[in-house]
Amino acid sequence: MGILDHLSDMFDCSSGRHYRRRYKKRRQLQTVEMRVKMDCEGCERKVRRSVEGMKGVTSTQVEPKQHKLTVVGYVDPDRVVARVAHRTGKKVELWPYVPYDVVAHPYAPGVYDKKAPAGYVRRAEDPHVYQLARASSTEVRYTTAFSDDNPAACAVM
């Protein structure tokens, strides 16, 4: 909305006594990805129907093998998660995984997850929680003893 639209709405006399209209906050088009455990086609149908009638939803996509529900629309992510959890009675969480290529260290202890779908690892948002495991001084000593970069390295290799 431009400045001219704002000024014309502010000084519009056609609306009666109320010169200023209250504007609702416009919602952005969002893609909300959630993890919901689905075992059968009935679960899949139940999860899909829980969000299809929701105001602002434009499309839904269910991937039962990955236990993933994708909702696209002008919606609030927290409200969508709460509605799916209430309507289905299942545990629902925002999609906790990111593609393998996005993460710098995909096999770090806090990032790698055996339950993640193929090609995905767990999202690492807090660097203090998911710090890369540091090598102990013994490991460092043995790896540098046979390194080509170390001038005093063992020449047996």
C-alpha cells in the first residue's frame, strides 16, 4: 500500500463518521512444513482434512513416507500446528530437518539424526547446543605425527 492510498483512505469522507479505518495486519503467503506421524491412508486423510477447511489455506501436500505435511497459504504457522494437533490428536512439530547440503558439518553429534529422511539432517539453530565435537589432544597428536604438513613428522609413511 502506497502513501497516496494511505492518505486517500485517511481523508475519505464517504465512510460516514469514521474517517480512519482500522487496518488488519496483512498475512504473508507462507509455506508451513510439519512432521506428523502417519501410519496408514486413514491417518493421511485425517491429517489432510484437518487443515483443508482452515481459512487462508491455499494448498496442502501430504508425504506419508516422510511423515511430512506441507501447508501453503496466508496462515499463522503456530495456529496451523495447534489445529492439526487438536483435530488429529497426534504429536505435531514444525519440520525439524534441512537438506544435507545446507549444513557445514552434517555428521556432527547434534545434527546427524538416524530418523531423518534420506538426504536430510536435523536443523542446527543454536551453535552452542550443537557444537562440533572437539578432538582430544591425543587424537590431534597422532594425526599430526603422520601429517605431510608437519616437518617433524614420521618418515616411515
